[in-house]
Amino acid sequence: IIEAMRKNRLDIAWFGPMSYYLAEREANAEAFVIGVRPGGSAKYHSIITVPKGSDANVLEDLRGKTIAFVDPASTSGGLVPRYMVKRATGLMPEEFFGRLIWAGSHDAAQLAVKNNTVDAAAGADMIYERMLEKGLITAETNRIIMVSDPLPGAPLAWRADLNSERKAQILDAFLDAHNHTDVSGLTRIGHFEIATSTDYDVIRDMVMELDLTDDQIRQ
């Protein structure tokens, strides 16, 4: 998607926060709206969960254990848990945990916890809540022991070089969309609100503190 936007084959795309960080740098992407869930929140969190029966209650209890992250390019399943571990322990996850595996999806990471194939997993609270609602996991089989600070949600971004008249039309359409159609989609949002590049400064700060290169993010 980033490459398609860079080559002007895409005008608009919906990016995760981490992907937006890359798209802004490489494809001239510019955030313009973000989905707001019913209740008024456009934020979410990264969480760390442990299996039923685990005696882990804090991060330090997981030293030397096996943990499942989602993907290096995932915000809540890659970047943020890396950052939380580094800030809390002074070590990168590869140094702190006995083994770090990449599950490939948030669902797979949580199911690995439920099935006791890992000692812990990181991921997004929104997906955790969805899995609870579907009965795929319970708060006992996947117990939360760590929660991140609030994170900016996934923005819709356009190519920054689109003409201003077209941008205004697109923005108006998104801001008014909930009055005409169901916009809930996969993330169960209620409406869109304006987003800007500065909303994602927290992501840039984490990348800088971890000293991650673009290639490391894409691994």
C-alpha cells in the first residue's frame, strides 16, 4: 500500500499508526481523519496477557519466559510492547525474554496464550475485547497484567500533494459519513474526526528512543 501511494497509484489509504509513520516518510502520506468509537474514544492500548494459572502479575515476572508479539510493523503488537519493556527494564525484548516469537496476528498471539503455548502475549486491547465478545477467550484464560498509555488510532491518510479542493471534498464526505451510512466497519467506529500528523508524535518518539531503522520495522 505504501509503495502504491508512493507511485501515485493510491490517493487515500487506511494505515495503522506504525504503517502511517512509514507512509508519511516514504509516500508523502498525510493523516486527515481518524475513527472514533461510540463513547467518544479514538485511542486504544497495547496490552500484555498471560495464561490461566500463570503466577506472573508484573512484567518482571516474565523475565526469561517466552512471549508472542504480533509483527515488527504492528503498533500495539510490536513497537509499543518493545518500548514498554525497554522503558521498564532497560533491555530490549530479545534480551529480557527467553524467547520472542512473532505470531503473525493479534488473534494468533492471544490464542497461543489461551493454549499455554507461550508464557505471555502482546497485542491490541480492541482485538482482545472483540475476542472476549466472541467467546474465543475469557478474562481468565488471557489475563491482562500490563497496559500501555493511550495510543492514537489508525488514521486515514491522503497523498499530501492532492489539490486543496479535492481534499476539502474528501474531508467533508468523511466527517459527514455517519449521518448517511454505517461506518462501523472492522473497528466498530461511530464517526470520523479530524486527525493531523502531530497526533502521531508519540509513535515517532518511540521509534527514535528504540533507535529503530525502517528496515527493522519491516522485518
